[in-house]
Amino acid sequence: MPRPGKIDPFLLVLKDEDRGLFTIVGPMTDDTHWNQRVCQAQGKGRQVRCFAAESDQTREQVITNVQHQLGLKYTDEIFV
């Protein structure tokens, strides 16, 4: 169980809905930088989103789940 006030590291999924791609960054404890980049890209008309993966999943599990659930293709490219 996490301690109060402590943020456990998490993986962040970045989705590029225009291109049908996603990538994963992290683990991290602060996604402010990535949220700002996503908002900037959205301001330019791009269909990009981000969300935190479930904390109990490995990178490989997240990749598999996103591919199956969202039908997106994994890439190592950082696109935002």
C-alpha cells in the first residue's frame, strides 16, 4: 500500500489517434511535462492523448493491452 503523499512510479501511454500509433514513456512520478506537450500538439489540431497505465502492469503488458483494446500500433517514436 502506498504511503500517504508518495506517488508511485507509473508508465504513461501517449496515443496518436491521427496515425493509429501509441508509445509508452516512463516510469515517472510527474507527467506535467508530457501533458503540456500533448496540449500543445492538440492546440495545433493533432488528435493526441495520454493516460497513465495501471500501476500493476509491466511495459509489455501495457503494450499488449493497448494494442488489443484500442487497436493501435506500438512505436518507439516519441511523437509529441
